[in-house]
Amino acid sequence: MARLVIQKEDILHNYRLICAQTESLVIPVLKANGYGLGAEGLFEILREEGVALMAVSRLEEALPLCGRGVEILVLSCGRSPAYAKAVLEAGVSVAIDDPAFAAALSRLAEEAGRQVPVHLKIDTGMGRFGFPPEALEEIAGIFALPGLKVTGIFSHCYGAFLNNGSAERQLERFLSVCDLLAQRGIAPPMRHIANSCACLKDASFALDAVRIGSALTGRLPMKTALPFRRAGRFEAEILAIRRLPKGSNLGYGGVCRLKRDARVAIVAAGTADGLLRGREPDLFRLRDKCRYLYHDLKLFFRRPVTYGRVGEARAPMIGRAATSHSFFDVTDIPCREGDYMELDVAPLRVDATVERIYE
């Protein structure tokens, strides 16, 4: 079988490392199944650490975490009546960016004799969700709705890992909205715009709270001097070890034949588990096309090799990976059936059906 092993201490180390960098509230973000590490597993680790507020991207991600003593904030915005009803039933905090939806949710909450905690989303440049900064009347109007309790206001940096000034401009727009609200006597108790990269970029982004996701996993899209630990180790069982003669075929298509007698490990990991699972190109500026071309030229002149690790030894992958199995040359490596081989697969690429184990 394949499994993703997560060291609890790595998660706590990364969380505490961020906490040591800021006096602001640190909100762990468990979207995308906890960035592949398992949302429910991370939730329990952080709940035991005393974390009182966590965030997810979508409402369905929040449902398994509800009713377990931690406030859950849903960061994406919904608009439909069905979504409003589901939010009320779930008992979560939710992002708001539409006056009509806010009014509908407020009415439902009043009918139920409740108040729904909400965070107002401001679009400072991401272009995805949020009130435009100039919609001050609409933003201020949400505070007057009796069925809602505004507990925060936030935005999201789209390029904090870049050094192009975009994050600083977003922060300026966001603070301008907060200042204009303050001039009206409106002061949300929690302002937050910093994601992991913004939090590490400059202390001025921290405000009242920071949201950390990639920093929690130790897999950041930017360089940092802080000693984060990469959380998550993908490994798969060696199901069989076969001695095959020179010329033997390995895998579909007959494209790989052994050039020597070899000791071959059949490993319980394939493309369905996340092995060699990549991402399709989705950027097509000239510099992006040049980067793709450069990558393809490297493939033409130099065949990349995927390695598995058994102890300190590296075993090259041979043949084509199938959906459930792959082949590795262990001719010179001491190992046996039942051992586990470690493979370099990012947790976000690991299929949700693969077991997550917390140690």
C-alpha cells in the first residue's frame, strides 16, 4: 500500500515558528485537505495545541470540522439561498462580499433567533471574491444587519512571493478601506490580509491576524532563512522483488527493456496515488512559453530520472508507471518485500484515498 506519513512535531514546529515571528493571531488554513496532509488530522494536532480559530476555503471542507470546539472560517464567498441555509446549519463563520446575500443570510439567522459571525472580504487586486474598495456604502451597510455579527474584515495577497510591489499596493488599498470605515465609527475587531508569504515578507502585513497554509506544511513558494520543516513523507510498500534477465519488458507499451540482468522492485504506488502527477501549463505569456520550451529542450537532451529511497540508498525508477504500481531497480540495494520505499511526491499531489498516518 501507499501512505503519506506526517510527523506531528513538524506541523507544531512550523506553527510555533510563525507564532514566534508575530504578535498577531495565527490562523491555520486547512484548505485542499490540509494542503494534502489531511485536514482532519491537522485539525486535531492544532486543536490539541490550543488553536481556537482555523480556516478553510469551501463550506464542504468545514463540515467535518464543525462542532469540535474550534471556530471555522470559510474564506470563499457564496451567493445562493441554498448556501445561506447551509451556512446557518453548519454554524461556521463565513466570508461575505454581496449585500443581497448578506441580507438573505441575516433574515434566515433572525428567523432562527441567531447571529452568524461573518468576515467581510475586500477585493484589493486578486479579482476573485470581495467588495470593491470603493463600495464603502455597501460594506458599511453589512454592519447594520441584525442577523449578522461582523467579526473580521480581510483581503488576500496574490503575489506576496514576488518582489514587484503588488502586495504592498494591496495592503495600502485594504488599509484605506479600514481607515474610511473607522472615520464612520466602524471598526471590525479583526483585520487580516497576510498569507504565509506576506507574513514572512514584512511585519507590516500582520495587522490583527495572519493566515498560514503553506508555511504550516513547510513548503513555501519563496526562500526564507527560517528553519521550516517539510511535512509529509510519501512512501509505498515493495510488493515483490523479481530477478529479471536482460531484455525483459517492464510495463505498458513495451517501451522499456532491461539492458542488463536486474533485481526489480514492484512498488505499490502509481499515477492514481499521485506518482508523477503534474500540472498542465496554464500561463501563456512569452516568458512562460520560453520556460516551457526550455524545459522540453532539457528533456530532449537529458532523460530525467525519478528515484525512490530505501534507507540511504537511491533506486532509479525504470519502465512506465502504471495507475497502481511502478518499477525500481534495486539490483545493488539491500531491501526485501514488505519494506517501504520513500518517493518524492508533494502532499498536494497525493490522492485523497491514500492513507494519512500521523506519528
